[in-house]
Amino acid sequence: MLSELKPSTETMLSSLSESIWKQFGATIDMFENAVVMCPEEFWIKPQFWYKSFHAAFWLDYYLTVNPDGFSPPAPFTTSEFDAPGIIPERKYTKDEVLTYIHASKKKLHDVMEKMTEETVLARWINPERDFSYFEMLLYNMRHLQHHTAQLNLLLRQGINNAPGWVAQTEMSL
């Protein structure tokens, strides 16, 4: 019976980390697939390149265990912290955004690989949020899936095609 099983904390954390990795990694894969599928004539439109950058930026920021010291990698800036509706001064290329996505997927992998009870329960606090790190992971995954769905809708409307569903990430933990 399931009620008789008493897994160790280490076993539970390992299972939790693996499940988060497989599902959140799949969300990142779906996001990456939408960016990859975007034709260049579509990428130049702010509704696509900016939404892709926005999603990549917040993915990275929300994965940061301590958001106080967050700084995005070059060439990206903290422009997303500016007033809503203001887009960066420069358009980011598809390759730059894809590189950012890959770095964030590795960041998620590293966090999941080193997951401890303290990490899961640690507070993730900024001026707008006060979540456990575990809840921030779920929030982040939902945020990324929301924008991935928007990108897929734009692709469907613009080129009558969009990437398919990814059930689990293929990269192992």
C-alpha cells in the first residue's frame, strides 16, 4: 500500500527534482522550438522577438535562487525592470535569444541537480513576490508556458504551423 511507504527525504527530493526537471525542461524545450520555428521575416516584428526575449529574461531571473544579485548575461540588460511597455533599445537576434534559453536550461538543470530541502523551502523575495523557491519554480514554468502559447499562436496565425507538444525533456538529470 502507498500509505505504508515512508520514503526518505533524500528519495523524495530526488524524485521531486527529477519530475520538475522533466516537466520544466519540456516547457523550455517547447519555448525553444517556437523560437527556432520562427521565420526571419516574423522575427523582426517586436511582437515575436520581444516576447521571446521577455520570456527568456524572466525565465533566467526567476531561476535565480537569490534575485537580489541578478544580472543577465551580455548582451542583455535589465531593461525588463523598466516601466511596462518599454522595449529594449536594440532588437535581440534569434541566436542571442536561443543562447539565453540554453543557458537558462542549464541553470535549471544545475539547480535541480543540487536541490536540497533548504533550497526547496528557501524564500524567493523581490518587491512583487514572496514565494518559496519551489513555488517560484512552478510560477516560472507557468509564466514561460503562457508566453510559449502566445508565440505558438503567432506562428499558427502567421505561417499556419507551430511546434508540437513535448511530454518530457530528453536531457537527463
